Amino acid sequence: MQRGDRPAFGPGGPAEAPSDGADRFAEESTIRTVVDRNRRLCALQELRNLVSDGALDMDLLLDKRNYRGGSTQET
């Protein structure tokens, strides 16, 4: 079989066979998952940078004495 004799679609052809809707949905779902994961990782890195720069007071954030209307007086 010569190069010019190859079919346009299918095995041996330069293009892939057209995909159905399920394949396209799976690909879009995978891409969406990767984009979401990347967004969360970027947010986590930004939070780490804020903490290391001292922009967030972790002791204040972790102090549960005033959590949900708790007592404002120390015991």
C-alpha cells in the first residue's frame, strides 16, 4: 500500500476517526478536572505565600475561643 492509497480516516490514515458525543464528553470532563485541579493548586500556593509573608495570622485563624459566638472572655 502506497502513501497516497491510505484512507483519510481509520487505521493508517493521517486523521483519527470522528469521535462520538460520549468521547467528546469524556475528554471535556477530563480537561475540566485538570483545570479545576490546577486552579486549586494555584490557590493553595498563593495561600502558602501569604502565610510565609506574614499576611495571614494563623494563630488568630486557629483561635477557637470566639468561634460561633463563643465566650469573649478568656478562662
